[in-house]
Amino acid sequence: MNEIKIYENKEIRSVWDNEKEEWYFSVVDVVGVLTEQETPRGASTYWAVLKKRLKEEGNELLTICKQLKI
């Protein structure tokens, strides 16, 4: 089940996984809201730069996962 959540009047895409009984949220949408990006492209760029910096610092909190469609 796909659903749009609203946080501070901004849309955040989400998906409910019935098997795991967990919500999944679009990281790009969350980053966009938290960093007050004006466009989805700005949020995507911000997230890409953050991932690159984390990797350079040796932070392995990210999985090897390509962009998924919500």
C-alpha cells in the first residue's frame, strides 16, 4: 500500500510492507523536508552529496541499493 504522509505541509512518500509490518519512507523526501529544499532535485542532490561524504569518512551505514520506485 503506497501512501503520502504530510510533514510540515510537505509530502513524504511511504510504502507499507504487510509481511514485515513496517513502513518505508522515501529518504529523499525526508531529507528534502529536514533540509528545507525547494525542489525534489535539490533534495536528491543533497542526499547524493551526503552519501558520498559518509562513504569517504568510512561510514558504512548505507547499503548497496539503487534507487527504487515508490
